[in-house]
Amino acid sequence: MLRELGALTRREFLKIRRNPQALFTSLLLPLLYLLLFGQGFNINPAAALPPGTPPLVAHQVLLDYFRGAPNYYSYFAAGMVGFVAVTATLFIGANVIFDKLFGIFKRTRGTPAPSAAVFGSRLIAGSAQPIALAFFVLGLALLFAHIPGLSGLRVTAQVSALGVVEVFLAIVLLSLMFATLFLTFGILLDVPQTYFAAVNLLNLPVLLTSDALYPWGSMPVWLRTISQYNPVSLAVNVLRETFFGAGQYPFGPGVYLLGLLGWTAVLMGIAIFLVSRALRPLE
Amino acid sequence: MSSRIGGAIVAEDLVKVYNGKVRAVDGVSFNVSPGEVFGFLGPNGAGKTTTVSMLSAGLRPTSGRAMIDGLEVSKDALEVKRRIGVIFQESTADGDLTGRENLEVAAGTYGIPRGEGNRRAEALIHQMQLSDAADRFAKTYSGGMRRRLELAVGLVHRPKILFLDEPTLGLDPQGRAGFWSFIQKLKDETGLTVFVTTHYLDEADTMCDRIAIIDHGKIVATGSPNELKDKLGGDVVTLKTAEGAADMSAVLKPLAGVVSLQKQDGSYRVKCASGETLVPLAVEACARAGAGVTGVTVKRPSLDEVFLEYTGREFREEEGPSATDRAVMMQRVRGALGGRR
């Protein structure tokens, strides 16, 4: 099993390396968001306060509005990490469909490689990209804070080693979860158009019911309620709580991680059931 | 637990019904001995690829049994896959990987350790005369090179049995000859059992030890190419009479040496013991009956004739425009998308 998994994973990484255009494009999207959207949309609710509002009150307004983040950009940068972990996994299922169309998948299925190796290899490669991209976004946002004229991610809490591990786990779990979801779509579907329709149908509702990009203070209560259960929000909460402190969150990062783990486990269980049926040795 | 039952390839009353109503394969039985090259011929849609899929552990039969190297396919599918190599009709090599990488990855998917896989890849590259192109992307290969790479990929785990589904489709005559010389060499050196479907009857005639013809999901004839040709009963003479001439069937049938006669579009297809003896007799008989003969051909029996005899159709009429078109289309699509994938 491990040799088969190793060989198929090597193939996936070779293909990623052979397609630098795709890599460049996947970097470009978050870069544009960080450089343009985040900078241009850097709203400040304290600016609307009446003149003479005490600085401490103004500061508290900011903290309430952005769940402890010192400004929108910092709030948004943490959200972007979750955002790219989803968007970077969107197309991994499409690669499976193209491999089916080009006969490559048929070759793999003609071998005794277990379905776990076929699925696992693509999952490893498919989630490695969003994980790398999420850390790229995080690094870039932190870097921007030190470039004059640019807003950047300002970490205002003391980040412990455990906090770093929690952030890492949140990114890995979120990437793994969405990679599992879209990879399963790719294995179950045969037509690219159907795949893209399904992905689009899911992608926007998932992102738009999370608090990845909306300021917490501007969200209606019903949307806040929904977003609490959204896996993107769960991952982003871990990041924000680690970066900006626990004051604004009812639970610790461990609880959000558990929620995320639950989502990942459920989706992984469904995926294993469906994929093992779809890839059984004899159709 | 393995369920061993003897034989190289055995099909026992194999049936495949799609969607509960389309009987693609309808009770196919045959036995292929170890080291034999077995040809499977039939018109498009006759059930060839479905049969190959059931034998190569790709498709579960609706009923019947398929056995490979003594293993029942439906019970030991993964073990069967280890013992067979399959060269599919379409190219399955990964264009974004080099020829060498394709082989190394394929070796890994059979659980072959990396070092051993790399050694086998190198040996096959040399054997298939791909050394100069081994480190080029497979998408830059010519059709013949791609087929050789496919063959190498199918052999990397040293299978005992090789399934070739239209292996030379889309190749030029030189490429076809080259491909078959590799197969012949392999067979001679390793005693490989080969099961091949092909649209090229000349290939089947020269390469196969035995042939089965399948039509409408049923096997209509089995035997060595010579046995099948001999069953036709000698030569085939085709006579064409002048337009508007009367039916000459009654005149030709009683002639000495005539075995059977079929009238087709103003022509008479006459099976006879000797074409050379029959032609002057037939021309004279037609002339006496008032019908001028405008064309005569004498054919030694070929597999085309065998095919026509058992399926009632010219093989060339059936020659796969759909399959060929598909191969050409896929090549074009690959070319168009090659840079983007």
C-alpha cells in the first residue's frame, strides 16, 4: 500500500511541478486580495464615532467590531488564510476528471493499487497546495505590516508554541477537509461541466456564510449564528483567537479545532464510503 | 484466499447485460493456453472490449466465470491485476511525465520497490528503443513511440498474460509492424500469453495462433487462422455481370466445384474448390445464358472472407471509424490542452 501511495503521490507532485503557470496563478489570487482588496477595504468603524470619544472606548469599538483584531486588515488577513485554503482546493477534483477523459485514470485503475492509495495520493498533493498557500498568505500579511504605506497583519497577543501548533492544525484540517470534498466530487463525476457547476454551487455559500471576510460587527445576528458552525469560520476563529487574544471568543481554540476535526472526520467518512464504492476493483 | 482453477485465460459462459436490457456479451466461452496468441475479432459493438474488461478485472460479469492464470477474476480481482498487463485502445500514458517517469510510477503502482522499478524501467526503455526519448515528456512522443511506451508500462510488472485492445489503432504500417515485432520477440523470449482484439485482419492472420470471431455478443467461430480459412472450402470467385443481365444463380450453382453461392448487388460470390478451374467454366456458362461477365476476381480465402462468412458483413465496412475517430480526436485534444495541463 505504501509503495503504491508513494508512487502515485510522486506522480501528483511531478505534475504540480510541471505546471508552473497553475502555481503562479494560485499565488496571484491571494496576492491580489492582500494587496488590493484588503488595502482598499480597510474600513475603520471608530471613524464614525462622535468627536471626543475617549480613545479607550474607540479602541473597544474596534475590538468588538473585528473580534479582537486591531484593524480590518488584521482581521481580514486571518480570514484570507481560511479563504485560500478553500479556493486552492477547488480544482483538484477537476484534475481527476481530466485524467479520466485522457485515459490516465483508467491506467491507474487497471493496476492493483488500492483505492486508498489512489485517493490518498491525490489528497496529499491536493491539500499540500492550499496548506502551502495558506502559510504564504500568512507570511505575506505579516510582512506587509513592516512595509511603510501598507496595512498588514498585526499580531497583538502573545503567541505560544501551542498557539502555533493550533494555527498549523487549523490550516491543515481545513485544507484536508475541502480537498476531501472536492476530490470526492472529481472521483464521482465524469463531466467537467457538472463538476464546475457543483463546485460553484458549494463554494460561494460556504465562503459567504463564514466570517472570513465580513467584519464581525457588521454581520446580522442570523448570519453570525450560521457562521459559527461553518468550518471556515471555525478555522479562522483559531487563527484570530491565537493572534488577537481570547477576549472576544466564547470558546478556546481547542473547541474550534474539535469542531473542525468533526467536520473533517464526517466528510472523510462519507468520502471513504463513496470512493471505495466508486473505485472498487470490479465495476 | 485465492481460488485457483487451471488455465491461462478461460471464459465460461460469460454474460454482460447493461442496464438490465442490453446483452453486450451473451454466453461467451473459450480457453486460451499458456504462451498462445489469441485474437478476438468482431464488428464494432460486438462485445470485444466488454469481454476484455471482464477478463482483465475491470468489469463484473452479469453471469458466467472468467479465469486468469487459474484465478477466478471476480474473486481475486487484485491478484489478477498483478498477473496481467493491459494495453488499452486509447493512450493512457501521462503526457506531463517523461517516458521514464511513466514507467517508474507504473512500477510503483504494482508495489515494486523504487530501485527495482527504476532498473526495470531502464531495461524496458532500452528494449522498446526509447532510450533517446526516455527523458522527454510523453506528450512529445509520436504515435508509434507512445504505443511502445504503453507496451512498456503494461510489461513493467512482468505479467504472465497480456491483453491488447486494438493496440495498433491509428499507427502507420511501419509502426504496426514494429509493434508486432516487439510482441513476437516477447512471446518467443518469455512465453507470454497474449489476448488481442484488432481491426487489422492481416495482423490477426499473421500473429495469432488462434482466433475467435464474436458477433452480437456470441462467438460464431473459433480456430487457427488456417483452420478458419480452410472451413470456407477453398477459393472465392466474385463474378460481376453486365447491368440488367438476368439472374445467373441457377446457371452458376450446378458448375463443377461450386460449394456455395451468394448474390450481392449484381455480383456473385462463389465459393469453390479451385478458382482457376471455375472461372473459365463460369464465364462460358454465363455467356451461353446471355449474360456477359464484366469482372472477375479470384481470392484465396482470407480472414476477410472468414469474417464475411460468419458475420454476413464485410469486415472493412465495420472497420472502426468510431474507434479511429476517437483516437484521432483524443490526440487533437491532447495537443490542444497539452500546454495547459
